[in-house]
Amino acid sequence: MKNVQQNLKRRAGIVGMMCLLAGLLTSCLKDNDNHYVEQPAALISVINASPDAQPVSFFLDQNQANNLPIRYGHGLDYLRAFPGKRTATFYVAGSQQKIKSDSITLEAKKFYSIYLTNVATTPDIVLLADSIIQPDAGKATIRLVNVSPDAGSVDLGIKSGAVLASDKAYKAASAFVPVQGNSTYTLEIRQKGTSTVLVSLPDVNLRSGSVYTVWLHGLTTATDAKKLTADIQTNVFYY
């Protein structure tokens, strides 16, 4: 998987062809006899959701994951990581200025997304487990992630249709829920339990066999590039 900066805004296929995952979920290590042996790996995607952050670099322990700076609203495709207890650190790109560091635990053959969130003066790291399960035939699945520090609890719904996720506070994620695939929707993020639309995503085509995350980010008090917004990320697609 490419360790390069990617735009997570409405693009397709973070992992892409799922037949490749068997290879992605193993990594090679040398044993005591200096032979390479396969070890199960975890997969982790990285998103810069800190609205006033400078472009960042991401490290797992001493290993830098990105080649190019990761700008706000951008991230990295799923990358292989050795399982176990790891130190995840965000730095201001091109410097040793640490933004935030945290200890995380990764399990082999599991998927994760890690977000740098909140404003630069009080940054947070949010690690989420990604349940990458193939949707039923003709279906897509979708979840809501709330990484806006001041939006309060929110719901995700289809305009004039079903509520897909309810009462998700800052740092929370819903389960992946099924919707009809190969269909176009207007998705709405609303204040919890109300019809008040905070952000609308019109004309979103959800393909059958795909797994999506809608993520709310930004600040309700901002009117510039830091303003409250939402994007949709294709975690994987099966075919």
C-alpha cells in the first residue's frame, strides 16, 4: 500500500482490491538465524483532522510513515504496522516539534484509523478500530465518526430517509450499517435528535460492496477553512 499523502475527500478505494489483503496483513522480520519470516501485521490509516494544524508527519515508534507532509483534511492509505504496543506521534512536518504522542495497541490482522484532532493548542489522538466486513450482496456499509471538538453530539441520516447513526459525541464512531448500494444519496449530519442540519453531503454515490466512513470535522465557530464540514472516505471495496 502506498505510503504517500492522499486526499481523503470523497475519493475511492483506500485499500481497494480486497484480494490483495492477504499480502498486506503480513510483514517480514528476521529470526535469530537471520532468516526472513512472515509475521501477521495490522493495517492503520492516518488522518489529519486538526483544523488549525500545520502540515504534519506521522511516526510509529521511530519510523516515519509519510513521504509528504499531511495537510488538514488529508491522510495516508492503510499502511502495514507491526502489532503490539506502539508509540504514535504527530510532528510538525519537517521538524522535531512534537504535536501529540500517545501509546496505542494494535492487533494483528485488524484495521484501524488514527486521527489527529482538536485545535493545535490542545491536540488529541483518536484511534478507532475499523470493522472491515464485506457488505451483503447489493449493499454498502457506512459509519459516522465525529472528530469535531465543538459540534456536540450528532446524528447521520439520509435526507427524507433513514437515520443511520445517532448521538455520536466528539471522538465517537458508530457501527457500520448497511444501505442499498449503487445508489445516490444526500447525507445529512444533524444536531442530536433534531432536524437541524449541520452539514450536508449531496449526491453521494455509495457503491455495492464498499465500506465508507463519513467524518465530521472542523469548528462550528469558524467561517474560514476551519469551519465545520464533513467528508466521506472509502475504507475498502469488495468486488
